[in-house]
Amino acid sequence: MSFSIKQSALATCMDLSNSFVHKRSQSRICRSSFPPALILQNDHRRTNLSVSKPLHVSSFEVIGKEKRAAIQCKAYEADKSQPIEAAAAAEVKTETAKRVKIGIYFATWWALNVVFNIYNKKVLNAYPYPWLTSTLSLACGSLMMLISWATRIAEAPKTDFEFWKTLFPVAVAHTIGHVAATVSMSKVAVSFTHIIKSGEPAFSVLVSSCLLGETFPPAVYLSLVPIIGGCALAAVTELNFNMIGFMGAMISNLAFVFRNIFSKKGMKGKSVSGMNYYACLSMLSLVILTPFAIAVEGPQMWAAGWEKALSEIGPQFIWWVAAQSIFYHLYNQVSYMSLDQISPLTFSIGNTMKRISVIVSSIIIFHTPVQPINALGAAIAILGTFLYSQAKA
């Protein structure tokens, strides 16, 4: 049994009891709580209409001189194509599968990030050339994606000049943030760099308020107190404090805030997936960074440092360089893939938990000396980051 209406809007039909319906010269009108009339269609035979089961929208059809889209209602009792219980079970199953998928993304993201930071620090300890190290990370990721597109392992994105134009400021900010973070880790412990980088929300609020004129709830501003206080306490009590390392982490925070702002402004309406978006970002950043890396450090310094590292570490050093480059791209790629599946709030919480895993694992692996007061400052800063993500919601 079906109902056809003349307009696209549909509301709740009036209660119908079991009755007999006859088709006359014109279809009988079922009165409703909305203006459009429901026209009952039936053949010349008498039909028993039962609405003991709820109605659902099934398809679209219009009765008239010309057929065009309209709404058709059916009862589950008559259709029985998908009972309510089965539909609810399917929805629960889909939601569970989505959560499992996001959980896998998060676990992979954190694990890859931990591995990258470990190998990155090993490379920088033996080969203190952060500009070249940063360049190799971007070059490796760009090469991996070009091969994936060429072999059709991944579908190549469809881009135009406008896409690259809006991506350029994002790439500039990404390049600065990447190099600054690598410079920081070449001078101080990995744990200290990530403690300072947990203060990124403070920079985000500062830039958004001063430059963009945005306002935030009081809870957001209050959450900045433990972030700033915790970072300051950790910095003051850091045993191996280095000003270049500290400033590198701070510049990285500021650069990544601008990267996020430019991404939101420039990527609205773009259909490029998270994986391909980061691939394009890496390629453009590589083009921007390469001439600066050559100017700051240069091939002669790189060659001399390479020979020294190989003589001290051995062929294993080559694996360290390859690993830090590969894992840098992989963890960023997975993080962008995660962002496609979750809300920014969930992503920020995941980013906070990622820093905890990196800080703890680096302290254990590199035997970084940590004073109780230093650990307290780190905990306060990370707690503030978590509170910020909750307040921002």
C-alpha cells in the first residue's frame, strides 16, 4: 500500500484504523497535520489497510501528466524489506566498526610517531644537521606517494592551480614548523621538545584572538593557565636546557597554528582525501625547503658529517636515516587519515595522548634524567592541553 504526495515535504499522517478503502473517480484525501494532501492510490478492488506497523519513506513517485520525483510511503508490515530490529542492529554494527577503525588509526598513529621520534633523535645525535634531516623526511614521503600513484596503489588526486595556490601558505607554515621542531630535537631531549609543544593551544588562542578577532568561552582561557604554567615549570627545571632547542619548539608551535588556520581557510570545499592532501603538502614543502637547506648547511657539511657518522655508527646509520624518513611520512599520513574520520575535538585529544606516549617512551629509551618537579610540570601542561580540548568543544 502506498501514499503519494504532490510536494516534497512529508510530515506525520493522521492515525488510521483498520478500514476498507475504495478507489473512486478521484483519490480519497487523507487529512494531515501539514498542508500538502496525501492521495491514496489503490486498484478497483477493496483493500484492507493496516497501520499496526510504522510507515517509512521508501521511494519517490508522482501521479500526474508527467512523472516526476515525489515521496512514497510504505508500511514495514507490507514491505518487510528491512524490519526495525534489523535496521537498528545494522546501525549498531556500523557504529562499532567505525569505532574499531578509528581505534586502529589512533594506535597506528601513536606507534609510528614514537618510532619516528626515536630514530630521529638517534640520527640527530650522530648527524647534527636538522635542515638536511628535515629535507630527507619530506623527500622520502614525496617519493613514496609518487610511486603509489604511478603503480595505482593509491588513487592520484585531481588538483588544479587554485588547489596549489591555497596549499602554498599551508606548506610554508608546515615547512617552518617541521624544521623548527627538528632543530629543537637536535639540541634538547625529545621529551622536553614535546613538553614545550604541548603548549600549542596557547598559541592557537593567542593568534585567533589577536589576528582573527575570535572570542572563546572563559573555560578555554582558564585551561591555558595550567598549559603555560606547566610548560614554564618544565623548562625552568630542565637539566639540559638549551635556548635554541626551546625557541625551536616555540617557533614550531606558532608555525603549526598558522598551518591549521590556513588549512581551514584554504581547503573548504576541496575533495582531496587526507592521505593525498598530506602527500601534496609534503611535495610543496620539499620544494620550499630544499634551497634553504642547501644555503644554511650545504653539501660540503653534509658529506663530512656523513663520513663521520658512518665511521662511528657503521652501516646501521643508513637504516636510522631511512627509518626516520619513512616513519615521519607514515605517522603524518595516518594522522591526516584519522582527521578524515573524526571530529577536530577527538583529534586534539588523540594528539594530546600521542605526546604522552612519545614523552614516556623517549625517557625510557634514552634514559633521560627527569627531576620530580620537571615531571610535575610536564603532567600539568598535558593536563591543561586535555582541559583545553574539552573546553573548546
